[in-house]
Amino acid sequence: MLSRKVTRPIAPHISFPENTNDDHYYAIQRGHARFAIYFLTSVAFLFLSVFIAAGQGSISLSFQDVFSGVLLCGEHSQTCGLTAVEQQIIWDIRLPRIFMALLTGAGLSITGAILQSVTRNPLADPYLFGISSGAALGAVVAMSLMAALSATVFSVSVVSVTIPIISVTTGALLGGALSVFLMLLLAGKSAAQVDKLLLSGVAVSFMLSAFTSLVIYYSSPETATTLLFWLMGSFSGADWGDLILPLVIISLGSCVFFLFGRWLLVMQSGEESAITLGVPVHQLRLGMLILCSVITAVLVAEVGGIGFVGLMIPHICRLLVGAQIHRVLAMSLVVGGSFMIWVDIVANSLLQDQVLPVGIVTSALGSVFFFIILKNRQAS
């Protein structure tokens, strides 16, 4: 008996994928190229922002004058066509202020990106976690105590607040550590649940802000006025010496963040997956919280309370380069620095003959951004 071989025709609507590995490879290369373009563009815009900001102020300088005064001529050179007063304005007043704004924006942005990564919550940032409030409380207590004892021990001028910055920084560091401790204590066994951890941070933020207001209320009128203006954030009075500690802390912290980038990337897929792959989730989260509190405390001691920067910038960077943690961190440093420079420009030029506190501008922008994030989460 003859057997007939039956062949079934393949349906014409069925298609088999070809060269899926090649498609994945090209997708990765496109991602690398996109990141390189955005990063280099952001770096170029950052340099441009520095030169533009150096020409803004009560004495306006052209871009050409600033460029020649910064790059082509030295600080005390007489060959660039600028007067000695103009050179002093650029080198001793504006450039330290600009670089302090750059460091502040970069530091707050990268800490916000880290907090959003380890908690997997898009609303996390140093301000909402209570870290900024704790650092502000510690710094305010240090300033008030030193102002009260200035006549006998510390030789501090209350009006100009010429306080040794190491004392203010120590108070801010202790306050930041206190806020992290209270947040973890309030969360208790629920600290592993990121939503409850964030709610605990918000509660700690309000509590420490209340204590800060209490300290200011019982301070002398001169000290209270100075502290209130300082709490709203300002880069006025920054000099080259003030840049050393923030630069060192942010540089070391950024190196640690990039070093643990693989673990942070794994945590984005979920805690259970990260634990399965051997990532010490709870220890990593605690270490990142402590390091973020140190960076935030140092910046708060230098410039006061500036909120919502760590909330906005990481989201903008993710829209540009995706959610890959190394790219988000690198972009946050650059974009955050540029953003804060332009916020300072707006704060100095928005009102005639008056300097608007930087924290007011960032809070206004951050509240709108916060509302947009909530609307998008409700829509999704």
C-alpha cells in the first residue's frame, strides 16, 4: 500500500522573525547614539549658560567680554580690554556664584535620581523625604546657637552671618542623619514598602519644619530675618573657598552611585528579582539614603533650602535618554547644573533692583511639575 506524503501549506499571513539579534543590536546602538547626542548637547549648553550668566547683573557685560575675560585672559590680566573692576566682578563675585549654582543643581538632581531608583517611586526627592528639612533644622540650630554666643566665644556677626561653615555643615549633617533615622523609625517594619517609606518621609519633613519655625520664632529679630532669607535659598556671598566641600562630596558620591549602578539597575525590575540575583536590597537602600542625606546636608548648609530640583530633573532626563540608570545619572548632573544656573538668572532679573530667593522659583516650578506627575499617574 502506497503512503502519500501530505504537506501542509504555510498560511500566507504567518511571518517568521528574521535577524532578531541584529534588530536588538541596532536598537542598542541607536540608544547609545541618542544618549551621546543629548549628553554632548547638554554639556555644550552648560558651558554656554556659564558665560551667559557671567554677563548678567547690575553691570552688564557682553558675551565677548566674558569669553575673553574668562578664557583668553587671566584673573588679573590687563590685555583683554576689561577694567580691574569688571575682572573682579567676573572672578570674585559672579563665577563663584555660578559654580555654586551648578554644584547645587547637579547634587540635588543626582540625589533625586538615586532616591527615585532605590524606592521605585517617581515622587521621591530629598525635599519630600524630609532630608532637606532635617538638614535645614540642624543648620538653623547651629546658626542660632553661634549667634547667641558670638560675643563671647565664636566672634560671629549676626547681621552678615559670618559663621564658620564647618559648624553649619556639622549641624546640617546631624540634622540630615536625624531625618533619615526618624523616617526609618516611623516606617518600622514597613520600611521595605517604598510607599510607606515615602509617607514617613513626608511626615518627618513637616515635623522638622515645625521645629525649624520654632527655633526661628525664639531667635532675635536680626537673626530671624537672616535665617528666613537663608531658608529660601540663595547663592549670594559664595566664594571660591565655599566650592571645595560641595565639589568633593558630590564627586565622591557620584563615583559611588556609578559604582553601584548595576545593582541600582537590577532594583528597577523589582525587589524580588533583585534579591534573587543576589543584590542586598535593604542594605543598598539604606546606604543610598545615607549618602544622599550627606550630599543634601552639605548643599543645604551652603545655599539654604531649595526644593523640587531632585524631583523635576530626573524625570526630564528619563524623557530624553530613557530609564537606564547610568545615563540618567550622567544627564542629571549636567542638566541639573544648567537648570539651576538659569533659575539663578531668573531670580536675579525677575524683579528690578531686588534678588528673588532661588527657592521661591524652584518651588513654583516644582509644584506645577508635581501636579503634572500626579495627573499622568492617574491617567495611567
